[in-house]
Amino acid sequence: MVLVAGVDSSTQSCKVVIRDAETGALVREGRAAHPDGTEVHPDAWWAALGQAVAEAGGLDDVAAVSVGAQQHGMVCIDETGAVVRPALLWNDTRSAQAALDLIKELGAAAGDGDGDGDAGARAWADAVGSVPVASFTVTKLRWLAENEPTSAQRSAAVCLPHDWLTWRLAGASDLDSLTTDRGDASGTGYWSPAAGQYRTDLLDLAFGRRLALPAVLGPAVVAGQTRAGALLAPGTGDNAAAALGVAAGEGDVVVSIGTSGTVFSVATTPAADATGAVAGFADATGRFLPLVCTLNAAKVLDAAASMLRVDLDELANLALSVPAGADGLVLVPYLEGERTPNKPSAMGALHGLRLTTSTAAHLARAAVEGLLCALADGLDALVAQGVRVRRVVLIGGGARSEAVRWIAPAVFGVPVLVPPPGEYVADGAARQAAWVALGTAEPPSWTVEGIRSYAADPAPAVRVAYARASNLVLDRP
């Protein structure tokens, strides 16, 4: 039996799965927590990886390892290989103004005379497939240059969380050994999925000077070896890994409800949405991954349960006890600002509160519908970019809610498939590792057992009420 390891270094924790390379059968696994916050020193990820690997029985018997990790995080390294400062994570919104500035600056270079940003947004979309928001690495680099000049001056290279962990697993310290993959590079804001190359001019625009960047490896290219001799796969970002983990095919839209909410689909052509709703990312197979991301996802359910002083199972029962639309109560779940739509300083809002809707059940239903409506807006944005939607594959911690499962097909308007709870980012990384270990032309075919299907009549009135309420929410400084 050939064993492979997949790592998911997410915002909240590190998960490691050891699987049979040919069948995908789970052999063993481990996990460890990450610290809270929107900036974390990478050493904490390394320590958690060590704990998770130990719990999973070690890596001495595995043939290959792949790291999937949270996208966008800014890891700055000095000439000696030391980390300059704690990494700014994808959900750190302090670079929101930097994003606006970069859009305007590229727009000015493109001849945007009125400064409304439209020309800048189009220029960014054409250049790298995406319009910068606070999540992207390119905006964080601008923030660093403007607010921490000493750290900026010390920085010699910049990489992403999965790049750094792969580099550490190889025991490397020289900057020339840094590697990444198409999927993760496409979330930086300075690598073009369509052209397959870095846009160093955009990096210069953001940071003011050139930094060393990881080499972008193709699918299944060996990135190096661990000290124990296991092959290192290229690794990738969490969403590209999740697509591999669920074996998403044409017509499948994956909706992941975790710390963030993501809506994405594997495509054969690159996306370039000047509205900024769809990020034109690449995937881990040589294809593309148009994606919409929201900042508010499973934590919306946690917040509602906390307010009502119930657990998540009871929250689901309450939500399913009232009709669709919660009798007019609408929750707009911008509890941590929002990325899509781009309202980083917005706050959540509750609309339609009456004596008849002032119940725990109505608030529970409004929370679930608000979460799903925000994701359904993302589904609409993908359709506008030409994505064909046959069904939704629902994953992530939020997919464990029975209310989410039953209400989702009514909000999305298509059938919903829910695989059993699992670590699909880690599984996708393991599948990539198996691809490298086995040397096959395509990733091995692994079957996901226990998938449940959910269907319901569409409830367009829920979407209409949510659209009216969300349009009233302003981005507040």
C-alpha cells in the first residue's frame, strides 16, 4: 500500500489525513488548533502541523505530502529566511483602503479621467482575473509599505501560507527554493491565470520595489522532498484543494460554509469580472476556478445560536419550525464587514422585526436564510460569468446543519448534494500527493461514499426580501 499525506492548514486549525494513494481509503488522521486573530506568526502554523502530524502517526511511511492552506495570507521573509512579522491573514481588512487606492492608480494609468474606479477595476480584471479587495496579498503589501516601512524594508521575499509550510517541510532556508502553484498564486493579485505568469509591474505598483517570489509549479510537479525522503507535491490554496477533494466536475458548483463562505466551480476558461464579485482564480489541475468569497459564513450560525443561548442542533430545529421567509424577518449577516459585496466596514442588520417575528424560531430561520442568500448572490455572479449550474455540492462545517441542508435547495434553486462531514481540503491535498506519488496523467479517482441529496421548491420571495434589505446596508468608515 502506497500512503500519502494531505494537510489543511486553515484559519482555525491544521488537519492531516493519511490515505491510500490508489483507493483514497483513510488510514489515520490528526489535528491541532491555530491561534485566533487576523494576523498570526507562521511559527504557530509550523507548531500545529507538528502536533497534527504526530497525532496522525507521523510521516515516515508516506510516499508524498501535499499542503493545502488558507489563501492570500502575506508571509514576508528576510534575506536570511526569517519571517519579518506575523502574517496578515485573508480575513484581515486593514488593507481595504489600499485596495481602493490600487484600483484607482491602475485606472489612472489606463486613462480613467473621472476617477470613478471603473477603468481601474477593468484593468485589474484584465491583468490578473480579479479586482483587488482587502483579502488579497497585493493590498496587504501596499499596507505594509505605507504603515510599517521598517518591516517593508527588511522584506526580501513574499509567499503564501502553503508556500511557507512546503518550504519548511523541505528543510529549506534559501529564497530560491520557495515554490507555489497556480491555484494559490492566482489569489495574490500579481499573478495572471490567463497568461500563466507573474505581473511584477503590479507588485512594484503595490510595494514600490521588487520582491523575490515563489516559482509557480504546474500540476503534479515535485516541489522537493521532506527530510525523510517523501516527495513534496506543489500544494495549493484551500478552495482548489477542496475542489480536488470532492472531485468537482462540470456543472458542479461547490459551496463551502466554513470560516469564510465560498462559491466556486471548475472551468476550462479564465474569468475576468470587472465588478469584482467573481475572483478569476486558477485551480490545481491546470484549469480555472472562478470563485466568490464572503467573509461571513458558519460564524453567522454560531452568533445566532449564542444570541438565542442554544446549540447548533437546536438552532436548526428552531429554523425549520417556521415557514420560508421567516414571516418577513430578514438578517443581513455582515457581522465582520463583508468582502462580496465589498463592504469591509459594514455591520449586520435585522429587518422586518414585529411582535409576531420576535421569536427565537424566526431569528434562527432569518440567520440561516441570510447566510444562504449571501451565498446565492455568489451563485448568480458565477452564472453571469458563464458558469453552468447543474447542482450544488455543499461542504464545510456549516453544511452539518440540518436547517442549512433543507433550506439550501429552496434558496439556490437547484438540487443540493451533501457529502458526509469530512476534511475535504486535506483530502484534496492528499489526492494531489497521490497524483505525484503514482505519476499518473490525472489525479486518481477516489469515490466519496455516503452523499445525501436534498431538493425543495425554489423560494424566490426569500431572495427578493434579502436583496431589498442588503441594499440598505452601507459600508461605514
